[in-house]
Amino acid sequence: MRWFRIFHTAYGFGIFLLLFLLLFPFLLIPIAFPTHFHLVGIINRWWAKGLFIFTFLPYRVVCKAPLSKSKQYVFCPNHFSYLDIPTMGLNPINTIFVGKNDMEKIPLFGFMYRKLHLTVNRQSLKSRSTTLLASMKALDEGKSLVIYPEGGIVTQHPPRMVHFKDGAFRAAIEKQVAVVPVTVTNNWIILPDQKQLRLHWGRVEVIFHEPIETKGLTLDNVQQLKHQVFNIIDAELNRKYSQAL
């Protein structure tokens, strides 16, 4: 079983890389023509579905309420595994990501990520402030965002989350954009955040909860909104992993 997991993991990374190389020419379109940013979400869905199909990982997408393709959202998922990034590619709404700037260092992939998404050095107050402003600018441009409110894979005890940071909720309130809590249920088991990454078989599941409107909210409501989103995701994790939590 150990050698099978090693092989499956290496195979999975190979599929991820191969799909990226195949899709990279299409990603050059929104890089060259930024007004076609909606293509990023479409290509991400191809990439994510291809990855899970070819690595034999079944996946399930649940929307607890309709998500309108004509509206903008700030999606806030829990984050326990590197697998969460392609999982959010299954999003039915076209989005860009806010992620750590370490990914900029990856050859070719880093170029794509820097051009199409927003990066942040979470250790730098200046970088966090700059990224918050860039996030609000992206919302002004009509884009929807995926922001991991835990600030990365931080928890030492999944599926228990750590406290959320304010940035996603400040941006959503400032621009009066609805926030969508997202629960990613199984990825911490399928690809645990360990020194030696190993894929385990399991079903990838992502649950998009009902959007929370921010119209009429002010920055005085940031903490209230943050706790509301945390509690919705936490309740879903509790339903699935009541004994672990």
C-alpha cells in the first residue's frame, strides 16, 4: 500500500503538470487580453475535472443555493490541503485566486499565477495591505475571488480551523459583494499536509453554502460577518467529523 501511494502521488503530480502544459497556451489568452478574465475560471474547471478524472479521484460539487453567473462573489473556503486549490477550480462561477507569493517562484506556473491571480506575502504587513487593495480593484473590474480566510494551511489539527483573518470580509463589505462560505470536506484525508505528501483514495467534495449578502453592511460588521462564515463552515465539518472535532 505504501508503494502504491507513492506511485499514485507521483502519477497525480505528473497529470497535474501535463494538464498545465496542455492548457497553458489557452491561459495566454486572458494574459494577453485581460478583459477575457472569465476564461480563467473556464480553464480552471477543465484542469480540475481532468486532474480528478485521470487520477481516479471521484468528486462531488454541492451548491446549497443557486449561484448566479451574472453576480460577483467572494468565496471563502477552509484550507487543510494542497488539494484544495484544484478543488476550488470546480467552482461553477469563474473566479481568480488570492494565494501565497511562493507560487511565483515555480517556473512557468509562477508566471501564469502572477499574471492571472493575486499573490500575497503573508509575513509582510505591506504585502497584505497591497493585496487587499488589489483584491478590491479586481472586484471593481467585475471579477469574483477565492480567498482562503485562514491565511494558508495553518491549522495543526484538521478538520479544526484556525481563526479567520479580516481581509476577505473587508474587501467584500467595501465593495458590497456577497460572501460564499465553502466547505472542503475530505481533502485533509486524501492529501494530508505532511512532510511527505501522499495521495490516499477518497472522494473530493466541495460544498458551496448560501451566499451572504453584504449590501448595507459597513466595516463595523467585519467581525460579525467573519464569525458567521466561520460558523457555517465549522458546522458542516462538525456534521461530517463530529468525533474528530
